[in-house]
Amino acid sequence: MLVDAHCHLTGSYLAPGAIESTLARARSEGVTGFIAVGTDLEDSRLVLDLARTVPGVQASLGVHPHEARTWTPEVEAGLAALAADPAVRFLGETGLDWHYDLSPREDQETAFRAQIRLAKRLGKPLMIHTRSAPEATLHLLREEGADEVRGIIHCFSEDRAFAARALDLGFYLSFSGITTFKKAEAVRDVAAWAPADRILVETDAPFLAPVPYRGKPNEPGFVRFTAEAVAALRGIPSAQLADLTTRNLEALCGWAPSS
């Protein structure tokens, strides 16, 4: 049994009519759990509707750093109301993206801090996006006391030094298709080294499809290729890795997919 710890199933990412067939293909590959992720307030509403109605789907709701320029008190209030639902297991995806800078960095920091505080208020872990901003991300997590709620460093793409500091804050590391890319030696090093009770696997679908589908649209069923890669790095059977990561998700957010 596998869980995709981070995928996008709504909005422009996946047409409503394609959700059923996409998840059916995933289930045929042994993937029975899905954390669907919202990236703005409207997308978060759609994600929550999915989590309320589709077996095996639970939600992570937030405002992505690309959308941080939209953050207002009204957006915060709307997100807080949605995120109080029991089907919502995480706050985010939130964080910092200083690679694309699609929102001003000041706006990204404001939205990030506010969502950390909201996660603490609701007692839910965080779903963290960080790109080209490792030191700033860790600084804000520490400064805002994110160790009180912990969470996931999603689509892990940093090195062992960053991983150690994130682990010290209580965060889990989620490995994506990047783990299968030839030039991702630092990520593979962390996937092999990280504590067994703090690792997860994900697709970030429809992005970052693993080998052998690299360059094509990703989907939740492909998480098995990442799981197989991580298992090989750790020298354990794929079935053991699947069971391990599922139990880790349950320990972090209190939810496990139905078998």
C-alpha cells in the first residue's frame, strides 16, 4: 500500500473528468492514498470538495508562494474556515520560491509566516515548498515556532546539511521523481541516509515525472517508481518502503488510507 504524499488533482492541473480514471490507474499500481494540495483559496475549496467525497483522498490547503501576492486578511479568513475541516490534514503548500519569484519576496514571507501561525492555531502540520531559499525557509520556520506542528518538506531537493536542520525542527522529508534523475546525487544521498521514520514519497503530479516517464505529465500512480528508487537506495524491499512511508504519514497527520 502506497500513499502519494503530495499531488495536484484540481484546477488547471487535472480536468474534473479525468480524476476518476487517474486515481483508478494509481490504485491499480497499489497507490491507495493521496494528499491533494491546494495552491490558492479557490483551488483549496476544490481540493476540500475532493477530500470530502473521494475515498482515499485527504487535503492540504494553502496559498503557494507563487500566489502569495493574493494574500489578504479575507484570504486568510477563508483559508482558516476551510482548513478547520477534519478532511484537511496539512496547511500549505506554503513557503518560499526565490527561483521563479512569481510573487514579491516580501509577499511570500508575509503569507508564509501567516500560514505557519494558522497551522499552529489549528494544530495541523505544514506542507512546505522551498526553492532557492534554503536558509530563509529554515529561518522563518524556526522564528515562527514551526517545530510545534512539524510538517513535510515536500519535493525534497536540497542536501544533507539542509535535511539535518529540517529534521531537527521535526519535519519529514518527502522524495519525488527527482530522486530518479541522473544529476540528483545530493537528493539520493539524503534518501539513503534519512531516518526511516521521517521519510515519505510523492509525485507532485503533474510535475516532475520519474524515470521512465521523465518529461511526460506526472500522475499519482507513478509514485511507485520513486518508492522503488528510494527502497533500492536504502537496501530494503519496495513493499517495506511502502509500508514504512504510509505509517510515517499516519504518525505525522493522524490519517491512514483505507486498505
